[in-house]
Amino acid sequence: MPSEEERVALAKDRFVEGVKAVSPILFGVAPFGLIVGVTIAAGDVDNWVGWSTSWLVFAGAAQIALIELLNSEALAVVAIATPLVINLRHAMYSAAMAPPFSQLSSLDRLWLPYLLTDQAFAISASRYEPDSDPTTVKYFYLGTGVTLWVAWQIVTMVGIVVGAQLPAAWSLDFTIALVFLGLLVPAVASRPALVAAVVGGVVAVLSLELPNGTGIIAASVAGVAAGSIADWRLSR
Amino acid sequence: MSPWLIVIIVGIGTYLTRLSFIGILGKAGVPSYIERPLKLVAPAVLAAIAIPQLVAPADVVDFSLGNLRLLAGLVAIAVAWKARSIGSTIVAGMTALWILQWLF
């Protein structure tokens, strides 16, 4: 049984290790956060409401979708459902983190998931080993999660301040499509995933006529259904 | 509905999604009939958002060579495939779009 001092020292080490592991990724996160801020600044929605998504939702792709739906005055149910569908992938991360987190206290298991983002998951999941001790599990994750959280609050705020002054001729709105492409391509990691992406994309294009935002939900359901059928047929 | 209320509901819903399996599961793990479809959510949703922005930038399907965003998007997809980073995908796509806009 390690002493109290040893555990505190290990916790600090693991936290710093997490901060170091996530640092290179901040170069990819920063432009994304700036774009979220620029999207907020460009629309009619109050900047404080827009920025509050950075700590209330804390998930860039969903924040952009939510802001755009609020700007276009979409139906409330669509403005709520679309970002939640985009964020459904976090359930997958939660499933992957559940076994290592099962060693932690109930309180930790209640609040640590708040910091569970794409990047915190990717880095922590690759660091954990089957026999990782609870201190490593908690503090390495906290090192990545807290760093990402602080950076995100700052860069989205900077994006709002800077964004109001950027000219439309720069076509910076295209960066939104690019962010989603940058997330999409690595997510197409199997043939069922490719089927899900192709069907999702095609149905979204075909349903452009549907009232604002509902097409994305229809396309997502169709994509997951088609991908599941492909998965089932391929695994038989 | 006030934008504040919508944002708060989305925030609570997102938190509950993150909490989901961590909150209810122990070491047992997730049954595969839940895990497998969950893995398909990301590609389906992301494609549903990204593809229309390339294929129909002005809300009308446009497969012509005049659709510069589609061409720049193809460049970005190639870079995303090789580099697997959002940062380089953004830089490559924006550079391609600016060059195309300057040329045509």
C-alpha cells in the first residue's frame, strides 16, 4: 500500500504526463475553437449565449451545428435534437472508458465524464493498460481533460473577438465543412462505417428540401441503419 | 423557446451522453449489439453534415467544375486521409479554395 505522499506524487506525475500528451493536439484544437468563435460572432445569436456553449456543451462540432440552427431560427426541437445526435458518439467513448473508470469513486464517475471529449478519449484510451491503477486512470485523464477545457474556453472567446472583424470574401465559413471532413475521414475505419457515411451523406443531400436541420437527423438514422445491415451481413 | 434554455438542454443532454456507460456499467463492458451501431453514429452524422456543404454549397446540388467548394473539399479529403489531423485538413482545404477562387 503506497503512503499518502507517494500517492500525491504519483497523481502529480500523471497529471503532468496527461498535459504533455495533449499539448501537440492543441495545434489542431486551436483553429477548430477559433472557428467555433467566428461562427458565434458571425450570427445573430447573442455572443454570451454562443460562448456559453463552450462550457455547457463543450463539443465543437455540436456547438457549430447548434449555433447555426439558433441563427436560422430552426424549430426548438430540431435545434436540440441535432447537436445531441452529433454528440451520440460520446456514448461510445463512455462505453470504452467504463471499465477503467469502474475503479474510481462514485463522485469521480459522476463528474469526470463532463470532460470526455474526442481528444481526451483518444489520448487516455491509448494510455490506459488493463492493470492501470486508479490514480493513473484519474489523473492522466484529468491532465488531458483540464488542459483541453481551459484551452477551449480561451480559443473560442478569442474567435468571437477576432471573428467579428473578418471579411466575408475570405470564405472562412468553409472551414466548418472542413472541420467535419477532418473528423469524418478517420471515422470511416471499416466497411460498415463507409456504408454509414455514404448513405448518411446521400440522404442528407436528397433531404435538403426538408425543413431546416431535420434532414441531418433523417440522414443519420438512415446511415446508422444501413451501416448496421452491412455490419450484420459482413459478419455472418 | 429562449436560446438560453435550448443551450442548457443540449448541455445537460450532452453530459448525460458522456455519463451514460460510465455511470451504469462496471467492469462487465458493453454488449456488442449496443457497441456496434454506436460505432456507426460518427461516420453517418459527420457525413450528413459535411457532404451537403460540398455538393450543394448554395442549397442546390451542383456537380459542375464551377463548384469550387466541391473541388477544394476533395483536396481536403485526400489530405485528411493521409494526415489524419483536423488542423492540416483545414489548412489544405482553405488553401485549395483560395487558389481556386483566385484562378477562376
